Amino acid sequence: MLALRPDLVQMDRAVDEPDRSAHCFFAYTVDQESVHGGVGNPSQADEAFGQAILAACIAELSTQLQHAMIEKPR
């Protein structure tokens, strides 16, 4: 959100929370393991990193969609 709408982000309210299921055998949804509704370190977020991740996601999705548009059944 810092990359898209920094005006909506309240960094003073960011709460870091560990991924409690990182070493578990079974997978758990965030609502089963999180106290605050998320995992990670949002207090360390910055706009430049968010922009880099967003650009990488857009580039990868674009590549996949270009392949999908010419894909033929086998």
C-alpha cells in the first residue's frame, strides 16, 4: 500500500508479528495463527521496496498472460 496509496497507510499503527506456522508440518490460515490479522514485519516497510515488488509482479503476470494468449491445447 505504501507504493500505491501511502496516504492510507498509518505506519505508527504497524505491528510486527512472527509467522508462527513457519516450521509447522500443517498449513494454517492467518486467522488461526495471527493475533493482529497478519504476519511479517510491516514496521520495516518502505515505499521503494513496495514499488519494486509491484513492478516485479506486474512484469511476471504480463509475461504469463502473453504466453496464455498464444497457448494451444496439447
